[in-house]
Amino acid sequence: MNMSDRTAQPLRERFISAMSQSASTVNVITTDGAAGRAGITVSAMSSVSADTPRPTLLACVHHMSVAASAIIANGVFCVNVLRNDQAYISDAFAGRSKDELGDKFDCAGWTTLSTGAPRVVDPLVTFDCRVVSSEKVGTHHVFIGEVEDLFIGERGSPLLYSNRTYGAAATLTPDPELPEMAHTRIRKFNTKETYPEQKLDNDLCQAVVARGRTVFLRGQIAQDLETRESVHIGDPGAQAAKAMANIKMLMEEAGGGMEHICRVVVYLTDIRHREAVYREMGKWLKGVYPVSTGLVVSALARPEWLVEIEATAVIPDEDGEK
């Protein structure tokens, strides 16, 4: 869709399309009291302030839902923030399980906090609220709730909703088991995305910007560097592991580490060895993101060698410039 097509769309449709790209937690809003028990799945829930006499939050509920009128009459509601393994609760309160459930509350176990509004027994978190204000804006009631009590679960991460489907949060903090990133890696990717039909897990990139002492490694094969004996005859995966172990040893002898590798070239004698070789190589270069080139050749220097891996590394300058 080009720019003119987009601007020709009514603003309402463009707004809905744009909002669908944002991510939000999935919440089941429940209430109970004189007007009866009710509940509905919503994504429009947010903190308002922690510095009011009691903390406040808001939730938006469609005016046509039974839950909206019940919340107004009961004056209380409970926000149940669901874990990422509780999509079935969301589906029940969104009306997607009508044929399976006589009562949507049958989908989970329930208890209560101070207001009496139903709380899921094992949610991610819940906020038990008393309504302090309600305003109808367009098709939705915007409820401001004063938090009287809350519950924090012992485990889990939030169920998210984005692009009209469920999702889960993924941590972006560095894995302590992975090497510290050296050099600038441009357009990083993983082979899980580029080759989904293959069982690969290689962290690669399209370009590396490096400054320091360059280390050129001879192509490594399944050979003991001390005895020069060929090992793992006939096993491409094991040969790749030995080649990578040699590369690691040589990098350490050069005063660097695997995190300094910028480029690898893989030579295979048979394309059918690719998955086994790349799976093994991916373990050794997890979190490194080198640029990579793969070639299929008719033969290597010895007939028993099935794979050869060549690496180029740059050890950063001692002044810390990368």
C-alpha cells in the first residue's frame, strides 16, 4: 500500500489498524454484587497514578457488554492480568468458548479479595478496585478504579495481544552465558528466521565494523592440532565441533576469544551436511553474530574431511575502541 492509498483511508480505519500494532497485556475484568457476576476480556487497561490517596488505574469496557452495566451498578471490579499460558481464560471471556462452556467462569478457579469481585486463583497479577469515576467515551465506558487490594503471582510472564493475535514477552537483557558483544554487528539475524524449514540456530549478521588487531585463521578441519590425526571420520557434525574447538583454541592463543570473530567461511563437500554442520557451529558462535559464507566444494585436501571452517577475527584495541 502506497502513501496515497493510506491517506485515502478514513482516519478511523487507519487508527484501528495502527493501534492493532501496539502490544498490551490481556486482562479479564470481573465484577460481582447486587447486579450480579459478570466479566469480559479487555486489552485497554493502564495505570493512572500511584500517588493518589490510593493507587488508581483505568479500564475501558464496551458499553454494550453486560459487564459494563454490572460494573456501574456494583461499583467494583477486579483486573485479572493473565499469564502467557492462560489464553483459554481470555478466550472464554471474549465469547470464543460458548459451545464448550455453559458459564464462562467455569474456565478457571476463582477467589476474592476485599471488594468481592472474582479473582482468578493463579493469575500473573490482579488489582481489586472500587469505581471512583466512569465516563462514556464513544463506544466505551472508561472506568477509573481505586485499588483497594492486589495480588502478585509467584511465577509467569504476561499474555500479550498485538497484531490481532496472542504473544509472549521475550527478554532482551544480555544472557550471562553469552559472550559480551564485540564490534558493531549490522543487521543481526538468526537462521531460525531465514531458514525456517531447517533446524538451525545460528546468530549471524550482514556486516561487521571492527577496529583492532586482525587474526586470520587457517581453515580448520577435524584434525588434532598436536598429533595431526584426522578424527570423527564420516560424521560431519562431529567434524564441525572439532573444527570449532580448534578455532577457539587458536583464538585464545592469539590473545582473543570467540566473541572477536567477525567472519566465517564454511566449506562443505556435500550440501546434505549443511544442517549438521551449522547446528554445531551455531552452538560455538551463540551471541557472536559473525558474517558467514557457505560453499559446497567437490573435495577438501583429504577425502575423509567433510567440512572446513575458516575464521577471521579482530581483537579490539587495548584502549577499548571497537
